[in-house]
Amino acid sequence: YYNRLDTANFTEAGKETVLNRFSEEKYSRDAAYAREKGAEFILCYIHWGSDYDDVPNAEQYAILDVLKELDVDYILGSHTHCFQRHDAAVSAAGKRIPMMFSMGNFVTSEVRELCKHTGILQLLLTREGDKIRLEEKLIPCYVHTEFAGSRYCVVPTDPILNGGYFGQKMDEIDAYIRNRVGESLEFLPSGKISLGALCKAMDAECPAGMENDPVTGL
């Protein structure tokens, strides 16, 4: 998939030379090269899907049939400007490959409501013997057109983090994101969040003695 300017400004030869077009040979070569250089975990990031379509299309599934047979450990998609579900692909050899079909936007001025639903995906890798263990979590977020004096501000959907703004709407958006992404992915718990929990989720250092303090706004 290309954006409009890519299609308009590049010739076919230019697309082959400048853009990283999908091909089984290229992806297989890149994955093999990463392993040769010592990569223990390979994330495949791909630009696919149809704009504003929250359901994966036939072409995504066709590409997925190729990707799941390559030596990758995670597949993360974008391009649709909206969430598509979390899932897992299984290779012919039985390898399970977790994936997000699309993370949607993160910061956006698009006016469509579904384009403002976003999130922060956390992948925690730990070594267990000769294997890599993966933990996945998603922090559902919403892109406010205006928030606390800022434009297009990304805020977790937990109502308390929204400073009392749009409380009921945040509950609805949080529920929509959870329903769209699916139950196979762990979410940061909703409800009142302590400063310690928020800092941990953001991989930030919490001020000493404030771990149990509630987050009351931004």
C-alpha cells in the first residue's frame, strides 16, 4: 500500500528503488540477516490494510500467509488509521506468532472518531534459559482535539487521567477499543490508577514515597 503522494510522485522504477515494497524474498532475506547478526527477537513492522477499515482485508490475510512462514517473532501493522484486532498466526511448523493487524493512529488531526482511538503497545522481553519470553500489554488511549490547553493530545482512556473531562465518553471509548482489539491481549487495568502503576506502565521512575498516590489529572 502507498499513500497518495507516493503513488503520484514516484514512477514504478522509483517505487522499486526508493520504497521498501513487500516481497517474500526481501522479507526472508532481511529476517535471515538479522538472525545472522545475533537477533534473538524479530519484530516485523508492515504497512498494510485499507484506510478506515477496522477489519483485516483479504490482501492482509494473503500477506500474513507469507509472513508467518518467515523467521519472525511478532507482526505489527499500521496504515488503516484505526484499530484492527490482536491475534496470533501459526506457521506450518507450529510456531505461534502474536500480532496486531493495525495500531491505527497515535497523534492525528483526522476528524473521524475511529481515527482518535489509539493505544500504547508494550512488549516486555525476558530471557528464560535459551528462550525469549514475551509479555504484551496495551494502554488504550484517545486523541483529544483539545486537552488542558494542548491540541491533539494523546491521553490514556482511564477517566481519572482525563481530569474529569469526558468521563462517560472515555468509558465508552475504552470499551470500544477492548472490543475491537479482542480479549487475547492484556490491557492496563481501568479505574483509578496510582502514580506508581502509571510510571511502571510507562517504564518511568516514580518519585520516592508517591507510589500509592492517585493520579488526579494532567
